[in-house]
Amino acid sequence: MPCQAQANTWGEEVYFGVPIKTQLDPDAVDVVPPGTVCFWVQGSSLALPYGPTPVSVGEECRLVTRVNVLGKIDGDPRQLARIRDGARLTVSRIEPPEDS
């Protein structure tokens, strides 16, 4: 990190390829809360669901396959709705402040 990527959208999910290869965790899931930061192993992509996708049941955030959960978005995940397919993104990690 940081890395640049081209955004893809799928329902209310933004995903994009990153230069990482790993295996699926034993506790991988396919339904997560909005704003969960996920790694889609099969697509070598970060997936950021913020609402229903084409395979969701109701309002759930269901991904196309099981994913590794990495963390959560700090702030309102609905802001991801502003990202359009093909947009160029810069992805970086911000260290949380240390507790005093």
C-alpha cells in the first residue's frame, strides 16, 4: 500500500484488483455488514459492500463467493455509492491513533 486500481461496481459493492495473493480463510463468509473490508481471493480484489448486490436476499450485503474479512470502513460506507465503474482509485492504509 498504497496502490492504484480501477473500480468495478456490482450492485451496491465496489471492488478492485490489488497485487495480493492469498488463500481463503477457514472462517470466510459471504454475507457481511455494510462497510466491511473484504478480500475476494478468487478475484485478487478488495471488495467493499455497502448494500445489496445482485445475489442478496433482501437488504443484506452478500458477495458472489466467500471472502476473507479484513476490517471495516471508518465512516459512512454509503459514500461508496459515489464511485462509478472504471474510476481510478488510490488505496492506502491509515494507522489508527495510539491510545494514550
